[in-house]
Amino acid sequence: MIAACSIAGSDSGGGAGIQADLKTFTAIGVWGLTVVTAVTAQNTREVRGSWMLPAEAVAAQIAAVCDDFSIGAFKTGMLGTREIVRTVAERLPEGIPLVVDPVMISTSGHRLLDEAAVLDLARFLIPRADVVTPNIPEAEALTGMAILSLDDMAEAGRRIIDLGAAAVVVKGGHGAGDGVTDMLVDAAGTVRLSGRRYPYAVHGSGCCFAAALAAYLARGMPLREAFASARSFVDGAIAAAAGESGSLRIVNPGG
Ligand code: PLP
């Protein structure tokens, strides 16, 4: 069975981080591997505390999984510190699809990446990424832009590609309006996918999306198809949690 590996933090509440990634990998039919970077004490309401692992422990976990498994994709989430960002960038093997979810601050306001580490992420890890999956505040932090429109999302995506990423998905969940539009930007242009904005707070949807993208890439799907499948997976998961059916709508396929 092909494996996907999540390099991320533990969420004791099971809604985000390593736990969300493993559940997503299992649902999509890939074997889930984990490299734990941090332990957080959290529930659906708040992050009460977080403790980083030493970079050495992160490097040892990467070596252990790489020495034994057939890994189809890596996904990074909460990396916490400059040391861990640099260690991951140095130790990840070449030639395996990499999804970088540039996790910075939780919805409840807890910092999950030191401010000083944002530059290291841009300098060392993003250039190695096949796809980077920022939400709007993360895309703003990476580009220095204020993102107010779909055109701004596309421009932010292009600027993150200029940092060295092959492609970017800017997630629109933090925007306004009834719908949520996510935008893929790659060398060929942009693809937008829109769905419903559900009328309640969801926690861990970003982790779940990036993990689904990694799982579909691990299964050999091309990126644009993996984007649509991952978007649909998260939309379906949120809808199922509320006992409703999904609402994915493609705005401009291949545009
Ligand atoms: N906790 C951990 C360990 C995470 O990795 C993340 C997101 O990546 C979060 C919390 C934040 O999740 P949310 O912003 O959806 O609450």
C-alpha cells in the first residue's frame, strides 16, 4: 500500500494536525505515516499550550519512515520553530511530491509557527514544494499583500510561485460572502473551485484539505485533479458532519 507522511503537530482534540491527517489518509486509502513536531493541548474551543520536539527527534522520525516505507507524498503542517523548518527542508528526500501547508496561527489565535520562522519557511521549504496551501492570512504573511479579491488571490499565488513553489492553492475560507472559493495557481494559469460556506465554525479543515491533496498525489493523481478531489473531500466531510450533502461547484475548469 502506498503511504503518505504528515510532518505536523498533535491536536489532542483530534480535529486538526496529525490526527486529522491520519483520519484523512485512511479515508482516502493510503497508509498514514507521521513525523510529530509538537504536542498541543487543545480541544474544539482553544489551544491551551504547545510543546515543540527537538529538531533531532524530527530528523530521526523522517529517517525512520524513509528507510522503510514506499512514500508517495509528504505533507507538512505545524512546524513551530526555525530549527524544525530548516531540519525538515534539509532532511526531506528529493523526488517525492511535497504539500506545504504553511500553518501559522490557529483559528482560536494561538501561534503555531514562530514569527521569525516565516522567513525560513519562505526561503528553505517553499522552494521545495510541489504545492503550498495558504489560507488568506497566511498568503498575506508570505507575500506582504492585502488580499481583498479573487485577482489578489491569484497574484498572491503567483508571488508564492516566485518564491520557488511549483503551484499554490490559496484557500478562501477566511474571505467574506456566502460561498468559499479556493484558487489553484500553477505555471499554466488558475483554476477556481467554489462551494458553500457552512454556517458554523469548523476546526481543522485546512489540515484535512492539505492531507487529502497529499493522499491523492500519493495515489498518482495529477495536481489539478487532486485539487478538485481534495476540495470535494473536505466539502463532503463538513457536510456529512452536519448531516447535509456536499455543494461543490466548479467555476472555471481549466481557466
Ligand atoms: N493545531 C494543530 C496541531 C494544527 O496543525 C493546526 C492547523 O494546522 C491547528 C491546530 C489549527 O487548526 P484550526 O485553525 O483549524 O483551528
